[in-house]
Amino acid sequence: MTGTDDAPYLLALRLAGRRVTIIGGGAVAARRIPALLDSGADVVVISPGLSPPVARLAEAGRIRWVSRGYAAGDGAGSWLVGAFTSDREVNAAEADAAGVWCVRADDAAASRAWTPASGRAGDVHVGVVTGNPRRSSRIRNAMVAGLASGAIAPSGMRDPRGGDLRGGVALVGGGPGDPGLITVRGRQLLQEADVVIADRLAPRSLLAELAPGVEIIDAAKVPRGTAMPQEHINALLVSRARAGRFVVRLKGGDPFVFGRGAEEVLACLRAGIAVTVVPGVSSAAAVPAAAGVPLTHRGIAQEFYVVSGHVSPGDERSGVDWRALGSSPATLVFLMATEHLQVIADTLMRHGRYSRTPVSVISDGTLPSQRTINTRLDTVARDVARAGLGPPAVVVVGEVVTISEQISELCGGLPGSPQWGTFVPDGARDETISAARGGGPGEEGGSGSGGPPMPGAAADD
């Protein structure tokens, strides 16, 4: 015989409806069981006790729990066994059982089966085995990131979830501004596009990554400036799709939050065109978070409203209940409101909002040019004008802004500290801060940074 254990044979197990026995109910089991459940496995856990995450799965009926210690032959009849106890003798005993593949958590060299560092991008499952778990995780992360970003992009016109894309339309939410905040699926579909119809607030830097032959149509709607009529956009979606091309409608934020996404879906369906909607990260929540402004906070706010401010209070086209907003203690989030900020503030105060209610205004949220001022309701319009803040901007009204001010104070209150999303204590500003995102325990994620809001303008002259 030739060959060696250093060259394992890779195999993807289809475990739906098949028994998998896990011996041990601790931290390792808690990490491994969710993926087994995702695969449809019938998971049986044998352990005298369970860690809290595993106990919750048992309480929910997602796993079967046998409350006792290991007994010889417990793995019999299983398709796969995980020996995840802290007792090496128990793990070794089950690993040596005849005819059952067993993964050992305590000794990789003695384990007859290894669990790869696995990840998923769309319908692509990635598994990496190197013999070094950390190295495997890093390679896995790079591959998943490459697939998600389009850097690894196999040719073809396939939906990441299956099906032919040609002659169809996808409405893709591009997120609040930073190109890294588009969803994995949104970026995948963008890479497959024949035609991209892009809004002004869509993450336009992503357009530079498209293939040379992709048709890019500018559908920008500039405040008090040029704008492509919605009927024209609808007609473009239908005509390009009818020509057998795959059309991506790239929008800022989420297509169904002040994005006229439903109008475009209806136009396509009425024309017999299939539509995929990919939700996006809405600036209504993401931009305040990037500036350290929570929309809810224990003991301060239990609800929030998102309101379009592009129509002024008192305008016959406005459908907003301004009386209810003025009398409510809820956090108010206004989009497209800078033009009418004075009359909005006056209307809220007239209907009961305290004049000194804290307000935060964030422009260019999640972009390198992000700027934030914290002020109060009766001076917000003046302070925004003095600071030169313009659209796109998100306005947050409510006591939650005081939390942002606490964050700012702890970070030194300096607008020149790191970019959006990472908040660095004043004494640690010179240190490199890296925030792991995504993945489970032991996985490496991306990093982002962001600074605290600027101190508010003076409230009194």
C-alpha cells in the first residue's frame, strides 16, 4: 500500500436524517453542533451535564440528550461520532470503535477524522484541511472573502442560490455607504450583472470592479437637481431584462426603506420579469451606530421611528403624524431632512418635544468623510448650517444622543481619531485596534474603525 495520513481523503457528508453521536456536552460540542444541525443531522448528545448553549438546544428539542457518562458502544449505529470530552481515555475508546468515523477534540493526530475549517459564500461551501487549525482558518477566511467580494469569481450566469439569472432583475441594497457593508449575496449578484442601474447613494466604488462590458446607467436623484424619473427607471429595468440581460438595480441602504423598491418590483412583475430582492443595511440604523448613537438604550428608549423628511411638515403631500411624533418619547430618526430641518424642529417642539432634546446629525455616514455634531432641538438647524453639514445626513432626535456624548467623552471627543465604527479610549488612541467580525470561536474576521462624534455646537449664544 502507498499513501499516508498526511494526505487525507476529503469527503462532504450529507447527514440529513442520519444519527450523529456527540460524547460530551461542553464548549467543543457547543461549537460543533450548530453546523451539524444545519446539515439536518439527528444529533444525540451523551453527557452527564451540558454547557448553557448545548442545554438551550436540548430544551428547544433540536437535539436529544442522554444524561449520563460514556458507555462502550455508544457510537454504534451512528454515521459519525464526535468525542468531545475532557477524558482522553473516553475519547480514545470511542475513536477506536470499529466501523464508525470519529472526530477527537483532544488529539488531532490520533483522530481518524478531522473537521475542516469551513465557511460558506452563497451556495459555495469551503472546507480547508492543513493539519494546522489556525492556518486552515486563515486560508478559509481568505477564500470566503474572495468569493464574497468577487475576487474569486467563476464565470457563468447562475444565481448564488441556483437558477438562471439572464432576463431577470435583482434589486440590491448597497448599504449605507461604505462598500464593505454591502451583503455577500448583493456583491455576488453585482459581479454577475450585464447592466447596473445605480443610485447616487449606492456604493459606487464597487462599479470599478465590474467587467469592462457591463453597461452602467446613472439613475441618480440629486436633491434640488437632476433626477431620472421613476417611470424611466422602471422602463429601463424591463427593456434590458427583456433583451435577455441580467440587470442589477443598485441602491443605497435597503431597497424597501424609502427606496421605491416595491414600485420597481411591481413594474417588473407586471411586465413578466422575475425579480430578486436583496435587502441592504439601512442607513437609518447603520449611520447612527457608526457615530456611536444607539437608537434604543435600556432605561432611555424602548422604541424608535424612522421618518422621511423630504416633504416639509404642513405640506399637503406629507402623511406623517407630526402631533404623535412630538408627543412621543421615542427616538426619532429622520432621513432626507436637512432641507427642512428648521420647520421639522419647530413642529416637534410645537407638539410637545422639549426644546433641549438632544439631537445628533451625521453626514456621509460610514464614509471617510463622515462628520457628526451633537446639539439640541431648538438650535439644530442653525448648528448644522454653521457646520456646513449637508445631505446625505441622518438626524437622530432623543435622549439616546446622551450615550453618544458619553462615548465621545471617553474617546477624548476628538474628530480626528480613527474612522467610523471603532471607538478608542482616550489613553489608547495611539494603539492599533482591530475588531474581529463574523465567524465563530477561533475564526478570524475583518476589522473596521471609526471615531466618536464631534462635540456639539454651543447651545447658547
